[in-house]
Amino acid sequence: MRLLLFEMKKMTRTRLLFFLAAGTLLLIGAIFIRNVLQQDMVTAEKVESFSNHLQDVSSQNRTDLMMMEDEPSDELELRLNKGLDLQDKLNELIDSISKGLREDELQGEIEVSRSAIAYKDARGRYTMSHADLEDTIRLNEQLLALGLPKEDPDRSNQPPLFMKQMMVLVLNPVGYTVLFLLLGISITREFEDRNMRMVYAFPVPRWRVVLVKFTSLLLVAMAWLVYFLLLSYLLPTLVMETREQIFDYPLLLTSGELMRVGSYINEAVLYSAGTLFFAAAMVTLIGFGFRQTIVSSVIITALFTGGWMLARNGMDVFLNPFTYVSGNQVILSQPAFYPGGILVLLIVSIVLLFAAMWSNQRRGVAK
Amino acid sequence: MIVAIKNLSKQYKKQQVLRDISLSIDSPGIWALVGPNGVGKTTFLNIVTNLIPATSGSVELVGKSNKNYKVFKEVSYLQDNTVLFDYLTGYDHLKYVCDMHRLPAKRIREVASYVGMENYLRKTVGNYSLGMKQHLLLAMAIINEPKLLLLDEPLNGLDPTSAIMMRRILLELADKGTTIILSSHNLSEVDRVTKQIIFLKDGKLIEENMDQYEQVYYQVTVKKKSPLKELLTEKAFVFDETGSGFRILLGSHEFQSLLDLLQQSDVDVLDMQKEITGSEKRYEEVFEVGSL
């Protein structure tokens, strides 16, 4: 415990925590301000998107009308009718969006989607797929049932959606790599600066030195995670008006099923905690193994990015710990891996930690 | 047995650093590990303390294998000042050592006062001078009152005041029953604290007592050299001329003769310093230092 307190004291004196905290605050603050400033753009972009659909459908309807005059057919007539219906629905939807009638907007989008499906079935061209249109219907029906408006998941200032946005942005392979490159220096620098020779000349077993380093890395990483989550939650909560039942806001999984954003955050927090455990153990093993900042940094970066790329390209299997480094991806595409994946991360971490303690037990510290 | 080294060897690839070394020390006192730079003094101490694993052989310190971490309860190793954390204070370091040895915090004040570092205890080590760092290292090494104290170049780079203080502390610790092994290449400093010297040459230890090699010199600074030089030559003193006087070799029975000579010559003596050497001559023989 005393050794751990000394480690924590060293961490605080190196100003690492200060820079980490300040950097996190700046990032979250900047994204929040960007979201606030872009709220008007969200509406404008929606109008633009549906206007583009309207333009396509209108153009096709005109073509179909001319063709009907030249060479009428049942098929053409059906498509024209569906197309005209879709055109009307799109006009109504654009009107609802422009007027800020949120409930009408949701209902209108459902009707547009249904109409678009019918239009596509009649061989009409519409740039959204069947699956996407059905997802939209399911999502909007759920939102209507909850009495919630539709949010842009990348620009919302509602607490759980902003938290999700920040988690996707930061708790990913790049974020973990940066975090653990910073934290890992606390191990390698002590070998390079020769401080570790002093530590090894005290009545403390060497495995405990490794364990204490790991624990200090983990504690700092966990403290940072709590700070990051609190900031992501508190900033929108204190500044913006929070809607009721916003934690029930539905998210679409890759399978097309819906998930509460509150459940998403719970899973993402647990995956993140598990990944921090895994990353701390990995960095401890690499730091005590290679004992050089540059070499260790290159290996940590290569492992995180390489492992994540493998996971993205078909190796996202249950037992691969790198599958869980991108929490967003695994939650949305592999819901069955929860909560077993967290156990995988913990078991792999313990194995790595034991390997670090064992390999360091008989090794010297000086040259 | 305080130190029991048996058949210790260390090889780095093709380079044999230590060759089948054995050494036994079973009483308190000061031993100086002497050798030129790069001969492997620090490596030897690092191997003895198991900071570097030996290739073969065994080391026991205060009755325990050096591979047992508990050995450091009774053994302290003062390393060079790069082991200190520049961003922590002297107090932080001493508190850490106290915690490692489960000693009460009041020991920090006691030991800081003993080595004379109370005034800068709360300053960060990055702002310490070389001497201040040596004081801190010494305080860290003696805070647990070890039976065996290993010191790597403790007198290196110290100003005269710090060097005098360090010497006094080492002699006092040895008197109180601590066994001290210090490495140094500064022979005049070594001669002031011990006559028990261990030369490290070509990976082997040569342990000798310097009593037989001891020589006493007097550095005499005079206003004018000329009358004294002739008298010294006439009375067959062995001496060297220095910038402002003479370095005169004495046997113990000749001191009164020198005083008489100085009185007779009627020269103005500005200063007179005693200098004891012993290891230097032996060092020259052991390491085959040729004349310029």
C-alpha cells in the first residue's frame, strides 16, 4: 500500500495527470461547443437530404408521366401512383422539419419510409435501402412511443447521446494508444533514468514492484475514465435542458434490433474498464520487458492498431481481447459477446500480469 | 559472516568482467574497492547486490543470499545520484525509504539532521547540488542503520566541506559497528578513511592492508624557497618542489627534525599540511602505472 501511495505521488508530481485532465476537458468542451453551434445545421441538413430525395422522385415521376402518355402500362401506372404518393409525403415531411414539428416529423418520416418501400417495390428509384427504411420506421415508432424527438447521434447535446458520441470518439484504439503511451512512460522512463535501480535495492520483492506499477497505471486510467464520463455527462446536463426518458433513446444495432442508449452506456463503460485493465497489463509487460520508451511505444502502438485492424477484418472473435478495444463496434455488431467479453479481457489481463511479474523476478536492473 | 562471496564470475558475451572472485568480510570497518575508471567497480557492487545477476558463483550478505530481497533490510547500497527522482523532494525520498523499512517518520528528521540536510529537505532534488544529492543518498542509505553499507563513489565530486563531513560520518558508522565497502578511484580520500583496500584488476580482487605502504608527507608553503631548499638537500630529506613550496616525505621519527630545520632556516612558513599516502604507491605497482 505504501509503495502504491509513492507511485501515485510520483504520477501526480510529473504533471502527467494535469495534462491528461486538461486535455480531456478541452476535447470534451470543444466537441460540446461544436454540437451546440451546429444544431441549426442539423435541421438544414435534414431538409437538404429529403429535398434531394424529393428532387429524384419528382424527376422520375415526370419521366414516368411522359412515358405513360406514349406507352401506358399497369406497371408504369403503379409506379407513378406510388411515386406521386411519395412525393406528397416528402413535401409534408420537409414542411414538418422546417416548422420544427417534431412529432409530425417522426410520423412523416415513417410515412415517407413506408411509401418509399412501396415505391421501390414498384421498381422506383430511392437511394435508401429497404433495410435502412425499415430501421427508420422501427426507430421512429419507438421514439413516438417514448415521446422523444429524433436526435443526430453525432451532434446531440442530450447527456447520454453526447456521452455516446464522446465514447465513440475517445474510447477507441487511438484513444487507448495515446492514453497508454503516456502512462507507459512512467515505467520505461524509470529504467532509462535509472530510478528503478534504487527501487530494486529495497526490501521489496520484484514481483511486487511490477504489481504496484500495474495497479498505479490501472488506478490512474480508471480515475481518468471516471473523470471523462463525469465530464461528458455533467457538461450537457448542466448547460442544456435534459429530456425525460432520454436514457431510453433507442439505438440501432447492426442486426436491426433496438437498444436503449442507457444500456449502451452501461456496456460501453464495462468494456472500457475491461480494456483499461487489459491495456494496463499489456503495457506493464511491455514496459518491464523492453525497458525503453521508444521501443515500448512502437510495440504498444503496433499491438493496439494491428489487433484492432485484425478484429475489424474478420478476427472479431469472442476470445480475441482486441475485439473489445473498439467498444462501439462490439456493442453494435456483436451484442452476444456481452458480458462474457469483459471476462475474456480480465482473464487475459491476469495472464499478462503474471507473465510480467514472473519474467521480472530474476532479471537484473542495471547493465 | 557479513560478506561471503564465493567463485563469483560475470561474463558479457566475450568479455569476462569478474573472474572467479571470492571475498570474506566478517568484522565491522571500512574496505575500499579501488581501481581505475571502467575496471568494473560499479558492476561488482551491482552484482553483489543482485541488481545484475552473476554468471556463476554465490554471494551472501549478512548471512542471506543476495537473491533474497530481505537482504536489503540490513544492507544498504548507495548508488550514483542518477537513481534519484528529480521531481520529488528529499523528504519524499526519505519517506519512501522509511516506508520500505517500516520505520517511523521521525527517523527522517533524525537522519536529515545527522547528515546536515534539514535546510533543503523540502526542495525538489532537481534543484540540489552534487553535494546535496550525495547527502540525500547517504541519508537514504543509513536511515535503516544497516549492518552492511555499500557505497559507489560516495566522495565523487564533493566540495571539501561535504567530503570532510562524509568522511566523518563513514568513520563514525564504522566505529559503531557498520561494515562499509566503498568504491573509489580517489586514493588520497581512500587513505583518509581506511587502510583496507581491495584492488579490482582484470576481473580479480586483490585484498591488502596499506599499513606497510603508508607514507607521510608534509606540504610546506613558504614565502621564499631558496634557503630551505638547500637545507633540505643538505639534511638528505626526500622532497619535491611544488609551486609555492615543498612536498616533503617523512618517516615518523623525522617530524621533529623537520620542525628544527624550519626554525634554523628562519624561513617564513605560510602553511603546513599533513598528507598520508599509502595506496598510491601500491596502486602504481598493481596497475603498473608507468612514469611520464
